[in-house]
Amino acid sequence: MTHRPIDLCRTWLFVAGADAAAHEAAAHSGADVLIQDLEDFTPPARRHEARMLAADLYAMWRAAGAVVAVRINQLDAGGLTDLDMVIPARPDIVAYPKAASADDMRALDVEIARREQLRGVAAGSTGILPVCETALGVVNVREMAAASPRVRAALLGIEDLAADLMAERGRDAVELDYARRRFVLECRAAGIEPIDAPYTYADVEGAVGEARFARRIGYRSKSLVRADHAAAINGALTPSEEECARARALIAAFEAGRARGEERVLVDGLWVEVPMMLTAQRLLARAAALAGSR
């Protein structure tokens, strides 16, 4: 993968496949991962045009410091042609829509491997990102993670998932609360990075609020569909100076208590034990890693 490790990729921006203005805006958005979407964001009549743009587009995005991804169509619906055209451009990640089973991942792995060999791309260098946007995809994410070493993260869909659940959509996304919580649990159990669903409304305040909620329940990454949301979501998913100061104070208090022979310490009315101290250390390590990756 280019530059940034998967766990430091906070924002994953879907970009219309054939829209030059959107490509340029994405390059300047600050999103960590840019995804050329050859599926829903590209009308079938423009897919050939979008595929032909891949080499120059990915070079531009890499020059901007982004990790480069592409969402192809399903293999039996144009995805094989997508791979033929984009693998020579060396995307870091291939995202697969409506991923639902280990068989999906194994089939995609085989097709990518074949094209890597034919095009002189380093074997195994192209990652796979299952986009889990059906009920079956959400409940099967662990088996998909185990199906290929290329799978290091999975992304939760939202609009198709809501439709599959026969749920009614709303800004508060209450209808997807269980799926969102289950998905982060399943991904963590599988040892891969969960990527939260995109906020599909226009207001940045709602996007930030959703990102903060996602972070609270265990997500460190969020997908998005608007370039103008990227900077704000990056901020919401990055430990603040205030958070780091609190973490340092908590660690110092805990270590002082341990030096006195105490098994836990009271900090601002909260009993701090080993797990909370480790959480504070993780926050500081993440802040340092993100600062170093800029």
C-alpha cells in the first residue's frame, strides 16, 4: 500500500469514476484513501471512459499523498473488464461491492492474482476491500476476512443495507445501529480494520457527529461521499491536544499510584485501572503515528 498503513487511513472517499472535476476535488480534499467508483457512481455508458482514466488518475492521486483504491463491479457484471483495465494502473486496493461470502473473496483473489502476474505487478500487492452492504455481507464478514490475506479491512455500506433490511432511513441512522455495532465487533474479532458507513447527507455537522459516534464505539475509519467532509472527519477521528493532555495526566497519575503500591488510582472521580491506562497509551501512540504520517 502507498505511504499510509491501513490502520491510519481515517477517511475513505468514493469518487465518481468519470468526473474530472470530482477527481481534482478529491485530490485536494485531504482524504486518506481515494476510491474511483466504477460501480454506482459511474453510469454504465461511461464505464469504459472511466477505466481509461485509471493510470493518469491514480498517478495524480498518489502525487497528492493518497492511498489509491477502485471499486469495481461484481465479477459477473463487468468486474472482470474493470480489473483488466485498472490492474495495470496498480491500485493499492480493489473494493468489491455487495460482498457476501468467502467464495466472493476467493474468486476475486484469483482474478487479481492472474492479472498481477500478466501485468508485472508485484504478487499480492493489491489489497481487497469487501464492501458489506447487505445483511448477509455483515454477518459473513469474518469468513470473508479469512478467505484471503489481501483482506485487511472491510467497509460497511448503508443505503443498500437499509434497503436490504427493509428499514426506513433517517439522519440519526437509528435503523442501522445494530449493524454498525455488530460490524465493528466482527471485524475486530477477525483482526481487520472496520470502516464506518458514509454519511450521505450534505451537512458537515452531521458527518462530524456521526464520525464521533463511530469513534466512540470502536471505529477509527469512516467512508464518505463528499470531498468537503474529509477534513472535518479527519479531525473528528484524530486525537485532539486536549485528549492527549488528559491521557498523559491519567498515565502519570496511574504510574504514581503504582509507585506507591496502589493497584488503581482515582482521577477526576474515575477509578483508573490497567485497561484504562493502556487505552490512554494507545491514544497517545495513535496521535503520534497520525502526526508522523502527514
